[in-house]
Amino acid sequence: MSMPLRVLVATIATGAAIGPGGCSAPPQVRPPQIVPPIVATTPPPHYTAPPIDPPLVLVAPALRTRCSTVRPGVKLMTPTHKIYDLAAIDVAPVPYGPRVEFSPHEGFVRSPESIEAAVMRQRARLVECLRAALGAGVQPSKTDHGGPTVTVDLDLTIDPFGFPADVKTSGDPKLARCVKESLEAIQVSRRTPRATRISTSLVFWNLRAVKPLQKAPPPPPTPAREAECLHTLEPLPVDTLTPSLRAIDVGIVPGEPRVPCSTIDRGKREIRDALLSNLGAYRACQLEATRRHPGLTGTVSVEFELASTGVPLQLVVGGDGDPELHRCLQDAIAAIGVGSSPTPTHVVVPFLLVTPPPTPKDPAAAIAALDLDTAVAQQLTLARGATSVDAACRARVGIVTALAAVPWTVDARVLAATVALAKFVAEHDRAALASCVADVLPLLERIGRWPLRDRDGSYHWRGGGLAEAVDRSLGLVALFPELGRTVEPFIADGLHLLGREEESLEHHVRVIELGGLDHAQAIRTLRGYHESATADEQGSEIDACDVRYPR
């Protein structure tokens, strides 16, 4: 019996199986289909970017030019002077660029060791002062340990150029007056735009080792003081030091006193970097000149004598442009400063007046044009519009990157921007920002070590800059402890070179505690610890004027 067609179609449509003989098979039992429950998904909470202000020192700080008190006439150039012809500097009529006033003006804080070293260079005369005082009837004081002593209390101020001022001594006048004369003749190594007040005592002991003198020693030679100027904050920062008593064993014959490290031969690179540190001022000069003379281009010739103290003198500006432009450029060049050198240097450099570049469209283009202000403004816009905490962090990193783009100086605003970045990271989940922080660490390490040069696998510094680099690196490690593994070895070595041995020992120990050292690094760290410990006990003979050490 055949199944009607309509029934067959209905059976297929309903999914019934057909068994033999045309009968339907028994229905199959299927497991119930499991439908996942519908869960209402909530979108991630909207990220609201916190307010951000420009770095705190976008407004130039109050500055003052301070000069040494003695300013002899400048000698005319002779053929024995160095003569440097520098490559041309492009100057465009735009209102941006690095300026001297945004360079760091805090300087470094003088260490008690540096002032003690300057005093000890007068040690031979100080002993002569004591012998004359004993011959004049000064009575030593009795002590429980070490035999009789004679003590002189002293207060003095070291000016930014390393010379003493307001020297006061107290004690027996027969000795105090002679000690005062000796201290007025000291010179502390290096310049810094800060003053240092120091209060301490000189204790003379082992008095039986010397014989009294019947007359006072001759006055000490007064160190020469050339024309020397510094740009400093106003008011002038003043540090107060109260080191422990300095005991002078008058029975030890002193060796040859070391000359203070203050004059290092300078090269073209240092001079050019100093000139470029005020590029923004030159650009402002041309901007004003272009308003007076639209389309102004050409070449301005600049020639000047760079005194041994690093001050530009005898400036001569000529060439294209009007007298107002020449005077403006002359004032801008006079504001720069270079490290001291044994001899003056004659510098010739052309300034090319070029047409303005196009307005940068993004931070990378702004940085390439050294338009730091535009780059910062664009990164601020990104920070204010950030839709995630990582994006907000990276915009703040961009601000630090923009301000650190100038290779020949550390813009003072960099430190303010770095502090703001550290504050932002501290206010959020640090683990969530680990990638952002890791990306900025190499830049922060470079900022900390400036102005050290990386040459031939070693960091090299000439004269000034190491104290500032060490102090800056210490501050950066405090803000970003993640820097410790790579920066602590530099800090430990730098403190040793600066004679700050107790601090150096602490940081060498910290390097070992951080771990992760290979065999060579471990040996070098232990050797550095040993050298610091030896120098702490016996004194250091490191030549701090010109030092190389491996990374």
C-alpha cells in the first residue's frame, strides 16, 4: 500500500522517519538544547582625564646676572689664542626655541668635602699660623684624648665663583686673625649659581710635633680673579653646611697642594652647544627684524672673544639686517656661558637668516623643528582628551620627551614635567601603567646623566656637570624606583669621583642589593666599594678634572 503523496510531503516536512512497510518509526528522543543565558554586558566605565596644566616653569624664572668683584681689563687677542670657525647656525623668524632662561639655574649644592679640600690647600700656612700663635703665648686646651689642642671657630660664605666672603673667625686673636687671612685666600673648585654658608671649627692637635715661631707668616697670595659672570635665580639660593670638626695633625708634613679643578680645555662642541642653548632668543630677534623688513634673509657674521672664564667678550656683529637686529643678537650671545679654560678662545660663527618653516602638524614635526612649546601644547591637548589611563600617561611622557628633545642642554621644564608624570603614576595603579613607565625609563636615564657624553663605551665628563648629573639622577630614582638597576651604578661611581665617599658606599651596597649583576658587573661594583672605603679612610687622589669610567 503506497502512502499518499500529500501524506509523504507532510511527513517529511514534520521530520518524521519512515520505517519499513511505510510505517512511521518510533519518535527519537533528543536532549534538550541548552541555550546560554543572556547576560547583560556593561561597557567599561568612561575614563575622565584628570586636569593637567603646563609645566610649572613655562614662565621664565626671575634671573640676575652676577659677576665677580674683580674685573681687570681684557687683553687683546694674540696669535697664541685658539681660533674656532664654527658651522653656521640657522635662524628662522619664529617665536619658539630653547632659551638661556629655561636652562637649569639651580646648579649643584657644594659638598662639605669640596670646601674642606679648599681649606686644606692652605694647610701649610695654617700650621705656620699655629706655630706663630704658640710663640706669641697662645695656651692650648687640655683634652681627655689626644693631648692638648687649639681650636678656632669659623663662619664663611662661598660665592658662586668659589671665592670666600664674610669670613669670620673666633678664638684667641693671635691665631684667629692669621687663620682668617688664610681662609680669605682659598678657592673652592667649580662654579655654581648658589652661595654656601659654612660653620665649623679647625682643631689643631699633636702640638708637641712643632716648634713655636717668633713671627707671623707672610700674607698668603691672593688668587687671581678674572671677569666672570653667571646667570642665577633671584633671590640667590643659599645652602647652609655644618660639617663636623676638622682636626689638623700639625705633625704631618703635607704634600704638594692640589690645584682646584676649575679650568678645563674646551672644544668646538661645548662652544656650539652653549650658543644653541639660546636659539630661541636669536629667533625672536629675527622675528622682530622681519616685522620691520618683511622677507629678510641673508647672513649675519658674529665674532667674539671667549674669555678663559667662559664669558663672551668683544662681541662684533655685522652683515645683513639692521642695527637693531645686530644689537639684539649681541645681547642674546652675551647671555650664554661656557666652562672655564686655561686660555681664551676666538670664535667666529655665521648666523643664517632663513624663511620660517611650516607650522608643525604633530608633536614629532614640532620636535624636529625644535618647536618645544608647540610640541608641549599638542601633548597637553592629547592628555586632556585621553580616553584611557594609559593614553593619559603616554601624553605626559610625550611632554617630557618634547622638553628633553634639545640635545645640548636640559630644559628646566623637563624636571617639572617629570615630577608631574611621577605624581600621575602614583595616583593610579602602577602595575597597569608598567608599560608606559618602562618606555620612559631610558629617556629619564639620559636626562639624569646629562651633560656626560657616551664615547667609546664609556661615559666622559669634562670639568663641570658631574655633581649636577648625580644630584639629578638621585632625584629621578626617588621618583621612579624602576631606574635603580641602571642608574644606581652611575650614582655610586659619581659620588666616589666627587669625594662623597660615605654616600658612595651606601649606593654601592644598594647596587649589590638590587641584584641582577653578571660576574664583571659584580667585580666592578665590589672594586668601587673598596675604592670608596679606602678613600673615605685615607683621602682620594682621583683627578676630578677629566675622568673616564666604563658604563
